[in-house]
Amino acid sequence: MDLKSYIRDVPDFPKPGIIFKDITPLLGDPVAFSAMIDAFAEKYADAGIRHVCGIESRGFIIGAALALRLNVGFIPIRKAGKLPYKKIRREYSLEYGTDAIEIHADSVARGEKVLLVDDLVATGGTAEAAVALLQDIGAEIVGIAFAIELEFLRGREKFDANKFFALLKY
Ligand code: AMP
């Protein structure tokens, strides 16, 4: 199935010069959505994963569907200030300034195998902070998986090559 045909390019969103990769046409089609989740599930079916961790907010959509397909739990990694319980935080740089993400401190047991998921890797800064959070709480990251990779931004260089995976490359 040609999943790329379900990704819509939106020029100059959210600001001039950015081509936004809009996955809503893919999510809106049950066959395409399921095919994407199946592609991830096949890759990680035998990896011994206990939780899928998704990065807010499109990582929640893919991550939650994948967690159910793999029969494991889902853990949200959220933008700062959203999680209610004891949490840890990592800051990361944006083009201008910094942002932060958080995870509940008790969400993963030490040594537990997790898969990190987001919709898209651009510079890799967001997922790099998520990797650091998971390492802070002692998780064993078995994979860092994205639906879309913008190869020209070379985000993959921030990650262990054996763990990085992207379904659709641009
Ligand atoms: P980065 O930290 O630079 O890898 O940016 C990744 C995050 O920003 C992901 O959560 C993406 O959803 C979002 N993002 C960055 N660039 C784009 C783009 N061109 N189209 C859609 N989402 C993007």
C-alpha cells in the first residue's frame, strides 16, 4: 500500500518556508491507518516491548493504536505542565528558545523495554529529549520509530543507528 499518497504537503505552515507533513488524510482512512500500524507492529512484534511511549500529540495517536496492536500499555510523554502526578522533565532547544517535555516518574519500571514513537522526525531534538527522559527513569529503549523522516535535516544522526526506524522517508 502506498502510504505516502495519504500524506498531504501543506506549504508555509505553521510559518513561511516550512512544508508541513499532514497525516490527517492517513488517519482518516481505516485501511491506510491500519496498514501503518501493522507495519510498525510487524517490526516490533517479537521485541519484548512492555510499553509504547508516544510524544504529544500525534505520537499519541500512532502510539496508542500500536500499543493495543502489540497488546502492551501506552505511556504519554507530554508538553510541560500537562501531567498531574510526580514527573521528570527535559528541556530541548527550538529554533528560538527552548521547550520541555515530561513523563510520569513511575510510568516505567527500571530495565523495562519500551518503544518510543512519534509521527515525524525533523531535527530530532524532540525525540532526543524523550530518549533522555526514558533513560533518566531507567527504561531500556529497544526502538525509536517514526512514521515520517525528513532526511535532509539529518535527525537520525542523534540516535543509535540500530534503534532508529522510519516508515516513510522524504
Ligand atoms: P524535531 O524535534 O525537529 O525532530 O521536530 C519533530 C516534531 O515537530 C514532531 O513532533 C513533529 O510532529 C513536528 N514537526 C516538525 N516538522 C514538521 C513538518 N514539516 N511537518 C509536520 N510536523 C513537523
